[in-house]
Amino acid sequence: MALLILGLVLFLGVHSTRIFADDWRGSMIARLGPLRWKGLYALVSIIGFIVLVYGYKLARQETMVLWTSPGWMKHVTALLTVFAFILFVSAYVPNNSFKARLHHPQVLSVKVWALAHLLATGIAAGVLLFGAFLIWAVLSFRAARERDRIAGTVYPPGTAVGTSIAIAVGLVAWSVFALLLHGPLIGVRPMGY
């Protein structure tokens, strides 16, 4: 469990600078330069992610079961993760309605993904992992909306083409990850394949 906690601290810690230390982040970017800051940020993120995944894999094997979800919950989780993938890619697809209306669809995708996994996972390590991500996403979304309000940020309206591309890419990404990659990478085959 210690490696999981270390991975969460590193990964979510670096991703929390905009939430808790935006002024410090700005001064570090000014001091290091944008490229060095991004490099350092990426390095800590990657290390944190690797430690987090490995730590979760270990902790999942020896953790306490807090509750057992009903079998049908895996279908609810699968459906919610479809929406999470669509929201995630919407952050990068130009001119889509999700970004126009929600403004920060990638952070919302983390909320949906974490909630979906909390519904399906009743082990202590899973509750820690997905609960931490859910709390982070709530705080991150609130901070991002506040920055938008202060800056007067206006998001361009979405188009049918942009929205359709976001949905299509999200569905393809979900299919590849859920059906092909989740089992080998995470050790759990969510769809039973």
C-alpha cells in the first residue's frame, strides 16, 4: 500500500500545483522556463504514474475487501467509462459541444472514471486510488472554473462535426482500452474477455 500512496502523492501532487500552488507554479515557470518546467512536470508525472500503477497492482493482491459490488455493476461501470473516454478526448478535439458547454471535459472525465471504478471496486486499495482521483478531480474542476471566471474565459461554440469526432474517437479509444489493454496492463479484464 505504501507504493500506491507514494505514487498518488507524486502523480496527484504534481497535478495539484494549479489547485494549491498556482503562484508558486508561475514563479517556477518564470525561473526555469516553460520547457524545463514541462520536462520536470512530465518526469515527475511519469515516475508517479509508474509507481502508482505498480503499487496498485501489489496492493490489490493483499488488500482488505470492504464491500462486494453486484455483478451487474460492471455494466454500469463500462457505460460510465464510455462517457469518461468521450469527455477525455473532447479536451483535445477542436470545436466540440462537450468542451463548449463543460469547459474542462478532461477533468470531468477523471470524475466519471473514478466514480465508475468506485462503484465496481470494493477493495481498500481501489477505494484509496479511485477516491483520491475523485477528490482531486472535484478540486481541480472547481479551481479551473474559478480561473476561467477571473480571466473571463469564453469557450467557442461546438459544431456537429467536432462533437461527432469527439464521440467517435472516444468510442474507439474506449474499445481498444477496455477490450484489449485493460487486462494486460491492469490485470483485470473488465468485460470478462
